Amino acid sequence: MIQCQPLNETREQIRFFTPLEVAHEIDNNINPKKAPGFDEISPRILKELLKKTIILLTHIYNASLRLESFPMQWKKAQVIMLLKPGKPPERATLYRPISLLPSMSKLFEKLLLKRLKLLIEERHFIPDHQFGFRNKHSTIDQVHRVTNVISKALEEKKYCCAVLLDVAQAFDKD
């Protein structure tokens, strides 16, 4: 059974960012070699920001939290198509789209994700049996879990049903 809590309870728990957190995120989790978005502000520029600029950026991020608004300009992506390595350029399916997002948007998302992950774990919003996109929940662990459920059912002479879904080209490596 899923239990939902009022949104305002969750909002109150998201603390504002500090300039130290923003600076730490820039130093440790922003790759200066990544391409900039349409705004041409590269991650390398973020690495060179002055302390005063980081404070101003922190104010912008906190205003976004306070207003519960994400700037429209940060939602725009420049999409480029890259040919998969070693493939002929004639087939459109052999290209993969890359969305180049503004660096300031990516930084904000990284900061916010850390806050949201804490809330999700503390409040158990995601069931323990969900493994996708979770730390310390690998595919191998899920295979072991399913195998144990099947083994237990067989030992107890019970039925064990499974529904498996194969999504075509979900993880296509071509």
C-alpha cells in the first residue's frame, strides 16, 4: 500500500543551499570537459567563479526553491545527433540524440537531487523491492532477490508467477 503525505510537509523539509555546498558541488561533481548548453556557459566557467558569484548563484537557487519554480531558460536543451561509433551514417537509427543542457541547470539539479534522495530514503517513498536508479541496489541484487522468492516458493510447494517485460531497444548499444 502506498501512503502519500501532503506536499507542504515535503516542501518544508527541503533546506536551502549554502554557498559552501554549491562550491563543493562545483569542485567535486561538475565535469569541466562537458559541453555547454545553448547559453554557452561551460562547466569550466563554473569552476572559475569567484566566491561572491557563488553566493549570488546560491541566492538564485534558493529563490527557485522558495518560489517552487524552475527557470524556463534552464529547461531548454540543444539537441545534437551523434553517430554511434563504427556505424554507417546513412541510417537515422544509428544516431543517438544528446541533449546539451545549461550548466547552471545541471548544477541546480545535482544539488536538488541530493536533497530529494535524503527525503526519499528517510520517508521510505520508494519500496525496498524497487532497484532502478537507487544506490546500493544493483541488478545482481535484484536477480538474487527474485531467485530467493522462487526457491522459497518451490520449497513450500507453492506457485510462483512472474511477469517479465522486454522493451525493444530499451538499452540498445548499436
